[in-house]
Amino acid sequence: MLMDPIIHRLLRYHYLRIFSLLKLGMLGVPMPILSAIAHERRLAERAPGRVKMHVFVVWVALLFVVPVAVSPAQQTPPPQPTPTPPAAEQTNTAQEETILKPRRPSVSRPAEFQGSGVLQLEYGYDGSFRSKDLQAAQTGSLTLSFAVSQRLQLEFDLDTVTSQTDRAGTQVTGIGDAHVGFQVTMFRDTKRHPSLAFAYLVKLPWASEVEGLGSGRVDHKIIGLTSEKVGATDLDFNLALLVNGRERKGGFSTGGQFALGLTYGLPRGFGIQGELSGQSLDTDQPQGIFALGALTYQANPRVIFDVGMRFGLNPNAPRIGVFAGVTFGVASFYKKRK
């Protein structure tokens, strides 16, 4: 018939156009379907009379197979990995939450303190032996400090138990004095200057005056502090004004105190401390000049142990002292803002 060649050319034109679109990937059809359609094209070129049937097969593939093959990829996007903070950021966060700055076991104290919002607890034994007046003086001291901010720290100290043994061998035991105070850091340690701070402590006379464990008077202590880190070594220098209430008298006695300490970090969490200190009035330590050596060990970010000895360098000072204690990071009350 006359229409057959015309119909054949029209169908063959549309068939080749569809195949070209598929071949260019505009419909996103997988390769197996493209191969099947290519096979149908070759058959159509060899047998024109079958074009209608082959076109029908191609359209069925387009209408049913292609949507099924393509739609899952369009409807189900690939899973996105959950972003994780950089390792450096995680490390910095952990360090901020667990920074500890023990006051123990030395007289000198750093100009900077523990991380902001951290409640720090220190407890330890301290014994001084063979002084001018006493055979032994031993205490168990507790210190609680809280960093209100990076510049302000509040502090409470208590001699939970104190014991004195005189030259005759008489021993007296009871609760000791307490101290409350604060420290303000004005400048932090930078490449341009060391850190600078001042602190104030007042003694609460809780120890028994009758039994000779305390003076029964209020004492004041004003301290200027500076610290600097040089490599793996921390240097601390303190100067203090002592204002002690006179025992059994009115008024106050004034004196001074100095302390120069260094801390050097060793591998595996160990560290060593050395200090030279002295005071002209009785304070936390008896009147005298002392040299101190200590070994510290940080078991984990929240726990630091210390142990060491102290030696008196003048005739009135206790000849020898021993101490041991621990510092805990109790809790961090401030959450880091994201």
C-alpha cells in the first residue's frame, strides 16, 4: 500500500530520535535497557515490516521499565555522613574542661588557676618534725577552690585535723584553723609578658587556743603573684604581706613571705617540683626558710598525686618535713557554648 512506506519512515524517525535521547543519557536509563533498545533498532533496520511491533516494545520499556529503574534513585537520596568536629576542637574542649592547677604541695601558688567553672578539691598530709618548740606538728588539710571565671577564683581551706607533740612527748589533737579568700588574675601569660595576679586570705581562728593548737586571732595575708612558662618549666614567684593578730595581746604583727617555685613536666604524666621559700611569721608553715622537692603524677585529666620532702635551712625552722596528697577536678559547671 501507498501509506506503508510513509508510516514506516515516520515510525522509524521517531524510533531513532527516542534512541538518540536515550543514548545521550537524558532520561537516565541504565545500560542494560539501552542495550536492549539498540538491539531492537538493528532488527528494525533489517525488517521494516516489523517496525510497528518494535516501536510498541520500546514504548512499553519507556513507560514501565524506565520509571521503575529511575524513580528509586530520585526518591531515595544517598545518606549523608554525620559531620564530626575536628580532632583539634575535641582536644581543646577536653583540655578546657579538665585543666587543673594544684596549689599543693608548695608554698608558692600559680598566678593562673584551673579552668573556668571547675571545682577543684585538694587534700593531703603535711608533717613537720624537730622544730625549736615542737617534736612534731602534723595536719590533714582540705582546700576547695572554684573558678568563677578565667580571672576570679574563690577558695576555702580547712585543717580538718591537726596534731602537735611537744618536747616532753605530750600530744594534742583537734580541728585546725580555716581560711577563706579569693584570687584575681589581671594578666594572663603571653609571649609579651608573664601572668600577674593578687590574692587575699583571711584566717578564721577555729583551732583551740586553750590547747595551744591556734592563736585564737584573725590573720590576714595579701599576696602578689607572677608566673611564666618557659618550655616545659613553669616558674612561680610570690611575695606576701602577713598581718597576724597578736596572741593574748591587742593589735597586729606584720611580716613578709617569699616563695620561688618551679615545676617541670616529665613523660608519662610525671613531674618534679622545687621551691625555696621563707617567712618571718608563722603562717601555713612555721617561721623560717625552707627548701622543698616533690614528685607529681597525673593519673588522668582529673587526678594529680604528689609526694615529697621539705628541709629547714635555719636553726629555728623544723629540720625536716614530709607531705603527700591528691588534687581532684570534682566537676565543671560551665558548658562550652557551641
